[in-house]
Amino acid sequence: MKITRLRTRVAHLPVAKPFSTGRYDVQSIDCVCVFLETDEGLVGEGMCFVTNGRRLKVLRDMVASLEHLVVGLQLAQSGSFVLNAFNDVRAFGRQGISALAISAVEEALWDLRGKQFGVNVAHMFGACRTTVPSYVNSMWLSATIDELHEEAEGLLMQGFRAIKMHVGLPDPNKDVERVRAVREMLGPDVVLLVDAAQLIASPKASIRLARRIEEFDIGWYEEPVMGGNPQSEAKVAAAIDIPVATGEYTYNHQGIFELLQLKAADILMPDLQRMGGPTEFLKAAAICGAFDIPVSSHVFPQMSPRQGIRVNG
């Protein structure tokens, strides 16, 4: 089977209820949908995305720039794509928009392979389980305590037993107040996860906040400091008792390996888009397994039925 065409389409997905990440308000998720057509009629599908449409055209153009690497490629020999693609974009680096574009095309390649054999891609990899623990990512910084209460009630009624809330307000006292309120609403039997989303600038400030919320039985403390400095994350991980989760803004398996070497996390969260696709993601997961560190895939629900707290280890 030969790939004959790469085409893209943009999908604009407005958010039903805009929310604040603490850095900006999310109004929409905008996707570059990737389609790989073949001479046998099968079409592989992949995607990458941005928020609020920013830099969407640049991302789409980067995806299109990879067309010469896949058109004419035999699907049976398509494992060479990732290496060739990273070499092709070397002047732009292996991170950032390069990784996002490569990921979308490689997703489409794996989708084609699954369709060729009529199986779920997980079964091609060798699936090892049918379920994983899940959590819901909710309770954004823009919510008031009354809104948090209403949201918690709704999530519990839906059956969620693990819920993630967000911290990182300018006033840490308000963060503590919100975490306390949510724990009281949820009771002791629901897993409460906390995401600082890289909003806290210094390791010292993050450590202070973590120690203040520790009494509320926090399942993990995510993205505790500004990204791009694994040494700072390692300082936080070494100083607190709450497990640290990070890795969503880490590019490629080499970046995950650096976090592991520095002991910067207790749970790693590789992002399919920033890894550069399923092949790179699997490399990252294998490295985590070697270090006995569990993996929770970031975003991309196609990687698991829901975001699994623990998918290996």
C-alpha cells in the first residue's frame, strides 16, 4: 500500500464555557486535521492543535511541508518517517512546532496501519489491559468557590472518583482556601489532584504552597514551576512529600530521559503531540518503565479511554 497524498483541514471547536488557565482565557481549540490517502482507498487520520487559533496557519504550513516525506512511501516501510522528518526539520530544531507537525502525520500513519489490518492500534502495540484508572481535569482558576462546589457535586454524580483542580493564583492563601474547600466537598475517599500549570515562578514559592496543601491528601502536584527548567522541578520534587507530576511540555523522549535522570518527577506526563507521535511516546514510556516511574498520558484521549492516572509501572 502506497501513500498518494497528504491533505489537511482546519477544525474550529469553540469551548462551551470559556475558562481561565491563569495565563489566558481559552475560547476555542483549533485543530489541524491530517489525512493520508493511499492507492488502496484507505485514509489515515491524525491531528495537532492550538488554543484560540493562535499560530494555526504556521502549524498547518509545517504539516504540509512534510508531504514530500510521506507521498510515495510504502506503508510497510513507513517506520522511517519519524527519523527522516526530524532530520528534515533539523534547522528548526526537534522541539516546538516541528514536533507538533511530525506527531500529527505519524498519528495518521499508525491509524493507517490499524485500518490496514482491521485492528485497534493498541492491539498492534500489544495492549496489556482493558481499563485504566481515570480522572477528570476540571475546577479552573476562573471558578469561584460556589462554582467549585457546584462542579464537584456534578462530577461526583457522574461517578468520577479522581478529580483535578488548578492552583497558581497570585495570592497563595486563596489557593489554600480553594483546595481546602474542594477537599471538604469531595470527602476523604475521592482522589484530589492539584495542577499549578507552571504558574508559580520559583521553586521556593511552589514548595511553600505544596507544604501548606499537603494536609488535604493530594494525589499529585502537577507542573509545580515554570517549564523549561528541569533542575527547578527536581528541587520541588526533592523537598515535598506530595508526588510531583510533570512532562506535558517536554519534547521528545530525550527530554523525558533528562527529567528522569534529575529525579524531577514521581509521575511522568508525556504529551503525544509534543513527543513527536506514537513512536516517540512509546520510547518515553519505555524509559519511564526502566526507571519504575508511572506514566499518565497528557490530553489526547485517543491514547486511552480517559486520561489514565497509571498506564504503566
